[in-house]
Amino acid sequence: MREFTHMVSVENGLHARPAGALANCAKRFKSSIKIKTQAKEADAKRLLSVMSLGATRGTELHFIIEGEDENEAEKALSDFCAEHLA
């Protein structure tokens, strides 16, 4: 199991476009990928689930990745967050 945390710092938060891109990134991997906030949990591979988090600027996202390609998934998702949500 791999875990990392990322603070959303973009002005518009995790709205439809970046949520869709995040879900598409997650779908490339076989591992189970969950995102938790203080109040909710989402399946990172499902757009509506990710959008239901309601992550705005300042929301801390905690990623939990389990599976055969978890190391690669962690790297890809961490890079995605740094590029699109920072």
C-alpha cells in the first residue's frame, strides 16, 4: 500500500476538467485508488465520485493506492497533482 497527501491550491479547486483528468490518470492503473478528504472518500477512477468530494482550494487530499502497480500509480498521481492542482 502506498499513500501520499496533496493540498489543493489552485483557485477553482477540483472542478470538472481537472477531476476528469485525474480520473483518467487513475484509470490507467490496475491498483485500487481511493481519495479521502476530512469528510468524504472517493474512487479516483470515477469522475462523479471525485467531483463529489467538493475539493476546493485548501482541501487536503489523501491518496491510498493498493495493488500490483501501486508504485507507478503513486508516481503518476503525485506528478499529476503537482502539475494540475498546485
